[in-house]
Amino acid sequence: MKQADAIRKLGGNPERIAEARRTPGSFHCYLELHIEQGGTLDKAGVPIGVVEGIVAIDRYDVEIRGVANHAGTTPMPDRRDALLAASYLTIAVNEVVRREPGRQVGTVGQLSVTPNAANVVPGLVRMTIELRDLSAEKIARLAEEIRTRAKQIAAQTGTEIAIRPAAHHDSALANPEIQNRLKRPVPGWACNRSVLPSGAGHDAQMMARLGPNGYDFHSPAWTESATHPKS
């Protein structure tokens, strides 16, 4: 179903959708409550997380070109194996991201191997690299380190590695005043809180363009107990 048809089905008029656009400063603040999608709060036994902001995301498309050749007749020293290079690069991403302290993450989540046959040395691999952190500067720097490692891997494996930017999403930092209000103790209610970033995107990331925003995460275990208290 097209978006316009979906809007009509809900009783809206897609031709007038621009009239519903909110302008910056049109609301006092935006606060989003969400169950934490990771296990940080649950693992720490903390029920409430005050979110610093939603992370920036940089995604890259990677193309690795080697030479497809017969698996039985191509000696190991003569191979230009694109999948081998992709494997080294995947490990390099993990090593670069883990090398320094912080909450940054790096992921290789997609690989496409050509010709993808059991008896052929892979000649082409397309893969993705995604980096996330509250600091856009940090993930840009990590990307440069990964590019350096990619050049070394290409020379080592006799392949060509091209890394191209595919997408960028700015971080959306929470408003400090709203964060401080969320950290305040509630009279008569003892509840520990932890400060953490949101590694996933949420509606507040878009609303942050229009006004002050804040985020509050709940531990899944706490949410369940609060919704269904034990008798």
C-alpha cells in the first residue's frame, strides 16, 4: 500500500499533509518513554535509564574485488580471495571499535558473495559497515582507521577494497534541563537511575529538530513488574 493510500484509509488527506507540519518552538518539550532495546539496564539491575541522546550513525557500502577462480586448481599463494579479505576487514572493524573505551559500536551486518559457489574462489564481495556513537567525530575517526586497515588488507590479499559512504544520521542530544529533571528523586519512591545513550533511533530524534527533547528508558523486567505486580 502506498503512503498516500494509507493516509486516506486513516481518514487523512495526503494533499494537505504539509499543513500539519510543526514549526520549531511550537511545543514546550518532547519526552519519549521507551523500553530499553538492549540489556544494559536489565543486566545492571537498574529500572530506569536517563538517556543522554540518540547516537549518530554512519553506514558504508564496501566492495572488495579479487579474482574468481577454480577452487581445486588455484594454488593458495596465487589466490586473490575477496571473501578472505572481507573476513579480515570484518575482524578489523571489531578490533578498531573495541580498541578504545566508550559506548561506540561497529557492525558488519551484510555480505554478498559472488559467484557464491562451493568450488569457486570468491571474486567479489559486497558488504556493509555501520558505526554508531553519540559523537559523530568519533565514528568518523574510527572510519578513517578502518580505511587504513582496509588498504593493508587489500595489499595482503591482492584485492581491491573500495569503501563508500552510504548514509549518515546526526545524533540528537537530550536537553540538559530535561535530563536533570528525570534524574530527580520522586518523593516516596526509591528508584535507581542510570545514564546511557540510545543506540537505536526513535521518534525523538526527529522531534529534536523542533524543540527541547528528553528520553527515558525502562528496563524490560521493571516494566513487566510495574504493569503486572505480584500479588
